[in-house]
Amino acid sequence: MTLNLAEERVTEPVRPVRKVVLEVVKFGIVGGTGVLVNFAVFNALLHGLHWPAMLATVLASCVAMGANYLGFRYYTYRDREAPGARRIALFSSSAASASSWRAASSTSATTDWASTVRSRRMS
């Protein structure tokens, strides 16, 4: 049995390293912007409008996820095909469930923390 190693080799990678690095940088910029949007909306709702913390968390998360979606769609991955209605619905439902989970867990953690602080003050 002989093995033919003289076949033509690919000299360039499928996706050049420079393009991947640029995509990672854009991904980080959009993600960081999403964090800033979440922080700003949450603080505006909680401290500016005096909304309940859980409601402010959910709304701030949804606004940030929407901003991230737009950033990824029109900045990071603008060279890819536009998503259909099914993909947008899937994104929206997963974002809403993640936001609800985050609000429930952060409210639980905040409640536990507040009760710990109160009990330490009393003793």
C-alpha cells in the first residue's frame, strides 16, 4: 500500500487570522457596550425613576440584549445573511428567559445579602 503525499496543499487558511482577530475585537466592543447600556438603564430606572429593582433589572437586561443584537447584526456580523423571523423569535425568547433567570437570581442574592446585613447589625 502506498500513500500519495504529493497532493496540492492549501497555502492560505479558510479564514485569515487578521479577519478573526478583527471579529473578536468587534465582538468585545459590542459586548462592552451592552454592559454599559445595561448599567445605565438599570441605574436610571432604579435611582432616577425609583422603579423596583427586579423590574429595573429585567427591563435593563432586555434593552441591553436588544442593543447587543443590533450591534452584532449591523456591526460585528454585517457580512452575514440577515436572520429570518424564526431566528429573531428564538433570540427574543431566549433573551427573555435569561433576563428573567438573572432577575430572579439577583433578587434572591440581594435579599440574602440584605438579611445578612440586618442580622449582623442587630447583634
